[in-house]
Amino acid sequence: MKKLDRKIADVTGASNRVVNEITSAGGNLISVRSTGNCYQKIDFTTLMKTMKTLLKRSALLLALPISVLVNFSLPASADSTAGIILSTKCQGGYNINIWQNYSSGELLYRATNPNGHLSLGKGTKQATEGVRVYKFRNRNYQYWVWDGTLDSPQSGTLEVYKNNRILMRQTCRKN
């Protein structure tokens, strides 16, 4: 212990620089830290508790902005307040889900594809020639999802229009 006391005395005699030193004394780690002009001995357990507290605080500070960002990334949310009414897989890697909000009846469109994700709300549903079509709008684009065909109720079609001109037509199958 005398060797440890001599080290602390050497540190306290130093000028105003900040000194952090970890020394072993009888199997217990002791840290010397600066608190102004006064130096304290801190055992390993206290040091670990302090580090654990700092880790928890930094994790919370990191998680908060991420959760806010995720919460606002999808404007029309499809959660437990909505039920899925159509789920299809289309050519080109497009996965389309149509949801309906239980309370408002609003139709929600969720699409994933190799280029990203698309989430739209305020859709409409029409029955045309015995087949339902779900229509959604995003600025100049329209997305039509056909629920089945006259020949095959398990298939469907995804059509994308820009300024009322067709850009893409993909065949789909229901999940």
C-alpha cells in the first residue's frame, strides 16, 4: 500500500494537468482521477458502475432520435388498427400489401421492391367486371392493384401510371 500512496503523492504533486492512472494494489484495481486540485481513489467496482451508467445514458440518447425518425418515416401507419385485405408478390421483386383501417375504413398501400419502399394512404376501391381494383395516388403517379383476374382469382396485376400514361404493368400472385 505504501507504493500506491507514493504514486498518489506523486500525482497530487504534479501541476494542473489531468492524470488518469490505474494501479494494482493487492489484486484490487485503483484508479486515480482529478477533481480540480483534489485527487480521489476509486475502486474497480465504483469505476465499473460509473461506466455502466454512462453507457446507459449514451444508449438512451442514441435511441431517442432513432425512434422519432422511424415513427415519422411512414406517414400512413398500418398497425393493429388496420387489417390486411390483400397481399401479393409481383414480378420484379415487388411485394404489395393493401390494408384497411378498422375505424376510418381508409385504404393503405405498402410496397417493397429492390429500389425501396413506398407507403400511401387515402386509396379507393372499385369493383370492375367482377374484379376489385385498389387505386392510390402520389403526386403525378397512380398505383392500381388488381385483386385477381377473370381467368384466375389467385393472380392480379400491378399497374403504375404517370400523368395518366402507363409506365409499368407487372403480373402478381396472391400470398
